[in-house]
Amino acid sequence: MRYLPILLAGLLSACASTTPNWDARFGIDTRMVLTQQIMNPGAARNTDPVSGMDGRSARTAYERYQKASVEQQQAATTSGAK
């Protein structure tokens, strides 16, 4: 009987609507992409590489990222097993 208020509070919170939070941002990404296409309709024909990082640096950074991910997974799986 003493758990009844907790149970009722849980049931009432489950009925609360989160839809207004989702509806407030609905379609923002689509509108942003449409606006970018209107601003620069020829962007798909741009053959220039992305500026800011050369290929060698990008590859090294990607390999370091992959290595760190594997090491992190191995540490997580071996540290918890006893």
C-alpha cells in the first residue's frame, strides 16, 4: 500500500506528452538544406577538395581515431570481466 503513490506518480508521468518538444524542432534540418540549395544551387558541381586538411593528415587522424576506438572497446570488455 505504501508503494501506491509511487506507482501512481510513475503512471502519470508516463502519460505526459513530450510531443510539443519534438514538434517545436520538426523540419528544421529539411528547411536548412533547402535554404542551402537555394543559396548555392551549383554546389554539387564543385570539384575542389575541402580546405583545411591535406590527405596525409586526414588519414593519420582517422587511423588514430580507429585505433583509440578499438583500444577503448578492449579496455571496456576486459576491465569488467572477473
